[in-house]
Amino acid sequence: MRRIGLRLIAEKKAAIVAETAATEKGRGVERKDITERDLLTLLIRANMATDIPESQRLTDDEVLAQVPTFIVAGHETTSTATTWALFALAQRPHVQRKLRAELLGVPTDGPTMDALNALPYLDAVVRETFRHHAPVPMSLREAVQDDVIPVGTPYTDKHGRVRETVEVRRGDLVCLPILALNRRCDIWGDDAHEFRPERWEDVPEAAASVPGVWGNLLTFLGGPRACIGYRFSVVECVPAAVFLSLPRQVCSELLGRTKALLFALVRAFEFELAVPAEDVKKQSRIVTRPVVTGPDGRAKASLPLIIRPYRA
Ligand code: HEM
């Protein structure tokens, strides 16, 4: 990561310097010159801008330190969410058809962020994917001191006592059950374990109690350490046309793009599972990925799909 990150930073810096020298007779970069939309270029250009004080600049090492965040916190999570969305769509042709009909109703291949956000069924499919297939299924916190955690509903402990708090000792690990909360029947109803985008037409009142930063869900967690990238993830931050016209290498730097990706993919292709659904297992190593056992007996992270160009 360090080797590739340093190379990318050097290449982007050289490109910015060459571009400025050629077009502006060496005036130097200013904030208004920042037009490239990929995240690393934005960061480097902002950092090189002559109208930003020295004290606000990042060192190359600090820029480099952002790369794992882009890749692990941003890219892995968002690409896994898109994979699970395709898994859900491949098993439900009616949902796939309904979504495609809505997407084909958009008169351009390059809708703006606002146009993407105005598509109700795309929104419902993305919300349901993040609810039902939360890419990060749980997280942990370590208690730094003895404490008590109040609970919403009293419970009976193993000694038969009704309790309203959970006591924790310093050093105890506390699990934050993201996926379990997203799929609670007392919040989402008896079909909470099913993938059903239509549920977002009428969100149950109980969902308002979920302290998540986005969408009545715990997918991006909540509170002061919630995900900083959730808006980026839910909808791409540039028009889809820009994203689609970029080479693959650049696309992988544009992290959060679930809606833009689904817009492009579902308009153009039909998806079907290439293996029985029960052969697709889940493996959680921070992020939950689909895994399939190959002919060599080894389980690998993959989702075999049959993909056909869509013909109206
Ligand atoms: C589907 C996409 C994503 C999911 C499901 C997701 C989920 C999460 C979760 C659950 C946390 C809290 C982890 C914890 O504290 O235990 C988190 C934190 C974080 N996420 Fe995301 N994330 C996504 C996309 C992104 C993107 C696109 C970025 C960056 C552009 C990003 C950057 C971060 C960072 C920096 C933190 C740490 C925040 C802090 O500790 O203050 N994430 N994310």
C-alpha cells in the first residue's frame, strides 16, 4: 500500500505541476484550479494550493496515511455493499425488473446526484441492502472504566432479577450488534429477515429509536465515532457520467458510489446467480463478504453471476 500510495502521490503531483506550468505559465495552483474529482487528486491539489497557509498543509506521509482509509474504510465496504445488492437482485427478478424500469425512465446516462436521489425505488433498494446486508456486521468497544449501561427495555438476568442496566468492568469488550439490530423483528416486523425494498415506503415508527447516523439503521453506526463517509457511500459525489467515463484505476479511487454503480449496472445488464443461493456463504473479517467453495475445495471471496446485456 505504501509503495503504490507513494507512486500515486508522485504521479498526481507531477501531473498537477505539468498542467499548471503549461496552462498558467507557472503561476502555481490555487483552490479555484481544483477541478479533478478523484479523492486523492483533490487532496493533493488542495494541499499544493498556494493560497492555503503552510500550517494547514499535510505532509506526504499524512496524505499517504489517508490511502488505507480510502481503500479499507471506503472502497471495501462500498464495493461489498454493491456485491450484496447484486446478490439480492439476482435472486429476485421482480425487484430487478422494477428497479430497471425506474432507471430506464431516466433520459440520460449521466444523471446528477440530485437526479439519482430522486429515484424512490433505487433509494429503497440501496436502503434495504444496507439494512439487510450491512457490510460491517458488528463492532467492539473496550470499557475504559467500570460503568453501567442503561438498557431500553428491562430484562431478567440468569438469577431471575429484573434489571435496567448492564454492568461493565474496565477492560470488558462490548459488542455493538449492527446487523442484529438492523434485522430486529420488533422494529421491522416479522419479515425483518427478508430482503424487501417496499418496506421503505412505510418505515415503522419503532425505527425512529435506532440511534444510527443514517437511515434508521446502525449500518454506519452512530455517535461521535460514526462513519465519516456514509454520504459518499450512499450516493456518488460526482455525476454518474463522470464516474462512468473514468478509467477503472481512477474509478476505484471514487469510493462511495452504490447508487451510481447500481444505476449503471442494472440499466445495462441482467443478473442471475451462477450457483445455487445456498452455496453462497458469508465470511466476516471486519467486512462480510460472499464466499463460494471452488472445484479445488477452497473457499474464496466471490459471487459467481451470469451477466447478460439487457435488451428492451
Ligand atoms: C458501505 C459503506 C460503508 C460502511 C458500511 C461503513 C461503516 C462504518 C462503520 C460501522 C464505522 C464505525 C466503526 C467503529 O467505530 O467501530 C465506520 C467508521 C469510519 N468510516 Fe465508514 N463505512 C462505509 C464507507 C466509508 C467511506 C466511503 C469512507 C471514507 C471516505 C469511510 C470512512 C470511515 C472512517 C474514517 C471511519 C472512522 C471514524 C472514526 O472512528 O471517527 N467509510 N464506517
